[in-house]
Amino acid sequence: MLKNRRARRGVAISLVIVGGLLMALAPEIWQGLFVLALGVGIELAGIALERKA
């Protein structure tokens, strides 16, 4: 895991942004459900990293 606090915060913020974009841009078809789930997972990973910071 990243021990540098600044690097971890930067990664966390970028993961939150990418997750939000994936959730916002997910199409309304079955593939969109997968993209939405992927966005939620990335968002949760970013929040977990930020919380450890």
C-alpha cells in the first residue's frame, strides 16, 4: 500500500473522480449496469484510501 500520504491522497482523489465519471456516463443498457458497478467500486476504493489518509 502507499505509505506516502500525499501520493495516497492524490490516488484517492483521482479514483473518486474516475468513479464519478463512470457512474455519470454509464448508458442505460445492460453494459451500463456493469460500468455503473465498476464506477461504484472505484469510488469506494478511493474513499477507503482517503479515509486511511
